[in-house]
Amino acid sequence: MNFHGTRWLAMLALLFATWGFPAAASAQANYRLELTIARDGSLAAAPVIEVKAGAQAEVRNEDPAKPDAGFRILITATPLEFSSTGKESIKLDVDFAARHDGKWVTRGQHSVTAVLGKPLSFGFPPAKEEPNGKKYELTIRPQSALVEAQ
């Protein structure tokens, strides 16, 4: 009888360890983000970046000779433990800024849930400080960096 109790406790410990493992693994995850940035409908850039879970990454495009050209994107990817879709999801915090008179002007900030493999799109119209500013569109396709490495 004591043997069955020990085996039951061992199985229970294994079950708890299995539940905790995905959260611990996702906390160490890296994400590969495929970005497409369009300026006034034309492709401006298409970088692919890798972001560590919980860390902020920056994508910057600027030309010192053109003080009204350029953009800066700050992205943080945070793993989510539960998803209503049943698919691996992450929280993306996106901050988009454009150059105007040599200074960064924030165009928008978004915090969204993204399903890995599914693209998201955002529009960033000119800010009121930029009467002649260009419209930017950003598409992000998040993926697990582990999947891409295999």
C-alpha cells in the first residue's frame, strides 16, 4: 500500500513538472519577426529580426541628410501561457516613430496578441506635428526562432 502511495506521488510530481515546463521553456524563447514596412504604398524595408522573449528590439532606418525621412520601430515579444485559439501566441508591444525636422515623432503604440505564423498589419498615418508626413504601414509575421533553425 505504501508502494502505491509513493508511485502516485511520483506521478503527481511528474504531472506538475510537465505543466511547468512549457512556461519555463517559453520564458527562454526567441522569436523571429518578419517585418514589411511600406511608406506611402511603396516598400521601404523588409527586415527579419530575432527577439528574445521579454526583451526589446529596435529597427531603425534614417538618413542624416534627410531630416524628414526615416522610421524607428521598438518591439517587445512576450510569451503567453494560455491562448483561446489553442495555438502558441505572444504579446507584441509595438512603438512606431517617424522623423520630422530631425526629431522622432511617435506615430502610434500597439499592444496585441499575435498567433505565431499569422501576420498582423498596422497603419501609421502622419502625426499632427507632421503636416506633410508620409503614411507608413507595418506588417509583422511572428514565428518561433526554434522552428526556423531546424
